[in-house]
Amino acid sequence: MPEAVQFNPGNHKPFVIPGKPFAPEDEAALREALKRCSPSTFEAAVQFSKTGNPEHLPAVIIGVIERFVEPDLRMKLKDADDDLRLIVDLGIDSLTMMEIVILVEDVLQMSINNDELRNLRTVGDVKTFVDCKVRGLSLPKPTKFLPIEQIAAIMPIQPPFLFLNEASVSSNGANG
């Protein structure tokens, strides 16, 4: 288990809570688990395991997702922002998502409840979720997704002039 990084409530600076020391057999287990991932993913996972520093998490998460994405879509993931959608943009189905979750649980030594995954739609959602889990923070309020039927019911503009198929509403704003 990596050391846990907590934040000092007074100045919000990180501090590390010591965990189990990182042994050579831990590195071998990580290497085996991440054998189909990029070397940078493995290095980030090793650094996270040694230090507990959550700054290494995005590289681990992107690397694990990249391992399961079709080769022709990997460039999208490398160049993407946090709004890249897992299902629509990367073609990740529920079975692939379970494989990603199992690998993340194994690599980061954490447990993820299936109910917690229901609202993860974007790469940013996954990064935020894992970061909150590792830090022991409460999860942010999930983004609410509205299908076209609900949008049409509340919008003054109606088809064929309604050019939205789906909308999302979160604490940061609305997207369609």
C-alpha cells in the first residue's frame, strides 16, 4: 500500500502519511500487472507506490485506459482534455470498463464499488474519482446527463430545430 498523501487543513499543502515500504517484489508485481502498458505508466505507478504522491495518478490512469483502447484511438487519448468521453469517443464498453477498474484496483491497491462507477463518463471524471478515492476525500456530485427526450420536454426550441442529442449538467456548467 502506498503512503497516503493528506492535506494540511491550514495551508492546504500536501504531507505524506507513511505506509508499507515499497519492496522489490512490489515492483515485480507492478511490472507484471502493467506489462501491456507503456513504460511511462509503469514508472508513474512505481513513483506513486513509493511516494503516495497523487500527482502521479493521471499518468497511471491514462496509461491504463490507453492499454484497453483500440490502437487507432490512442492518439485521441494522448492529446485529449478531461472532456474526452469513455464510451462515445474511446469506444469503451462495460466489459472493458470492468477490466480497467480491476487493473486500477490492482495497481493502486484500492477497492472500487461498482455503484461508484455509474456516473463516470469522461476521462476527467475517472481522474477526479481516483484522486478523491486515494486522498480519502468525498466524491464530487455526479454530472447529470439528460437524453434528448428530457431536453425536448424542457426547452422552448423543439425538433427539428433542437440540435442536441444529449446534455450534461454539473457544478461547473452545462454542456450539450
